[in-house]
Amino acid sequence: MNIVFLFLAFVCFLRADAAASKNPLPYNAIFSFGDSLADTGNFIRSGALAFPVTGKLPYGETFFKHATGRCSNGRLIVDFIAEAYGLPLLPPYLAQKEGAKFEHGVNFAVAGATAVDAKFFYDQGLGSILWTNTSLSVQLGWFQKVKSTICKTQKDCANYFKKSLFLVGEIGGNDYNYPFFVGATLEQLKAAVPFVVGAIIEATRGLIKEGAVELVVPGNLPIGCSAVYLTLFGTPNKSAYDQNGCLKVYNDFSKYHNSQLRFALGKLRKEYPHAKIIYADYYAAAKRFFHSPKHYGFYDGVLAACCGGGGPYNFNNSARCGHVGSKACGNPSAFANWDGIHLTEAAYRLIAKALLITGPFQFTSPPLTFSPINAF
């Protein structure tokens, strides 16, 4: 009886092994670039701040049960994408000293990062407000260092990156946040859009030259719905707000950036017809739950922060999430906004799902090559 059982088990093993070899994972790896919307732990290892709040609870409380450096209560869009394709969560690049392995990808995103280089801000007299000097060009340099450890020959690299997914952002939001928060005007920021978009395009071009074939380039979120913008730029003028309570002029600015980015990506596709360059519409994916919060499970709202220090939108710059005087809500999944600037895991899950699931409303253009193998 035992011999029969062992034989059947062996046959099942062979069948499972054969099935696995015939159905490999859609992507070998994911390589992620960007800012705090994608950072999985680089900023807290960068030394930019002695005691970053993202390195302690309540950050990370929902999923990880401890802080990981993610600017949320749990997972980010990049985490859900990795899970959807059967890959492990991406280790941060700066964790290599801790023995992190990069064979399935790596995350170069850093909270506070900008698309353009720091010199641009110093030339504008805004250098003192930068959190970090890890722009897209710096992150691309990190990638080039990692590349040499992943593949040795041009042929090997081409074969490996042919089945790798590159996420170029979200990035660019901080290029506008920093100046906006210290009083820059909309006209001044509109003049900066070509530089920001240009930096994103140049980084995307650089990755294609390094062997990237499938790249996702996200647009900006509706910043006019963000608690920090609603707090800093709130006005008694009711006409300044849309039907969802968001500041129209700042959402219009996000849409302007996104339109310029989409146009530039269209030109880049003609330059590199062999590459699949995908625009990810973060704005439209997020605007759905700002428009119909309860439909998406946000019964406690989408404009006020879950974690904060009070005020109409629970955002207080002198008592931000993680600082003295702030506290987190009891049920973050009922909120879309986590700390006034970043979203909750529940909101990021919805955005990720919108990007990966094809249907009548398509939020990636063109869609990704592969469908998810795991539901979420």
C-alpha cells in the first residue's frame, strides 16, 4: 500500500513539475523607480533623516504589522503588482548591505525623490527644501550597478529583460509638491512641466537602451483631492471645489502634467517601436473612489486622512502622522487617504487592480502583456 502511495505521489510530483515548466511566471522580475508612492524601504536606509516616521508604527501596521519604510499602513501599488504576477515583494536597493537578493527584481524608488536632478531646484533657489538627492538619473545609475550582477553578456541581459517589467514611477509629483508648498505659483509650475516630463522620458529612454522592453509609466494622482493640498490651499470660495470636494485648479494641473506626459510617451513609442511603453492612468483609477467613496468601501471618507493631528482633513503639519499629537484611525480600510499625502493600502489595492484588470474601462494604454496569475 505504501509503495502504491509513494508511486502515485511521485507521478503527481512529475506532473506538477512539468506543469510548472510549461507555465512559467509571466515576468522574470520587476524593476521599480519612483518616489514615496513606490518606495519599499530605501528612504529609511538612506540616512537623509535620523528618525524617519515611516520607520516606525503606525506605518505598516495593517499588513506587515511593523514599519518597513513604506509610506502607508500596508502594501503599495508595486507590491500588489508583484503579488499578482507571482513574484516576491521587491526588496529596496539599499537593502543590499543586508543581504537582499535581486534575482526577481529590485526597487529603486525613494520617498521624496524628484524626476529632475537636484541642480534644477538649487538653480531655482529651492535646494534647501529637498528631502533627498535621488532623482531618476541617480536611480538609473543604481540600476546599471545592479544589472552587472544579474546578467554578464549583452545576450543574457537581452533575454532576461525581455521578460522583465519596468515601472517608471509614479515620479514627478515631488517636483511640484516642493515648490507648491513654499509658495510657487501655478504659472511657475506649468513652466516646469516640460523639464519634469523630459526627465521621465529620458529615464525611460535610458532603460530601453539598457534592454528594457516592457515599461509602465504612470501619470500623477489628482492632487486636488489630497488632504495636504486641501489643508494648505483651502478657500471659502465654494466654486474652487468640484462636486467631490477636491480643489479644481490643482486637479487641472495634474491633468495638464499627465497630458504632456502622454504626448511625450507617444513620441517615444515611435522612436522605439520594439518596446512596449505603457501609460498608467493613476489619475482616472483614483478619481473613481473620490467620486463614489462608499461604492469602493470607503465609508469613513476619501478626503480626510486616517492618520493625522486634527483639522478639517485631519492633516496638521505640526502633528503629522507618526509625530507627537497625531494618531491613526481604527479602521484604515475605510479611508482612502492614509497620512494626508499618501494613500491607504485599500486605495493602492484598487489602483493596482484597475491597472491590471482589463475591461470596459482601461487604465493602462496599451494594456500589459500578461494577465495576473493571482487574484487580489
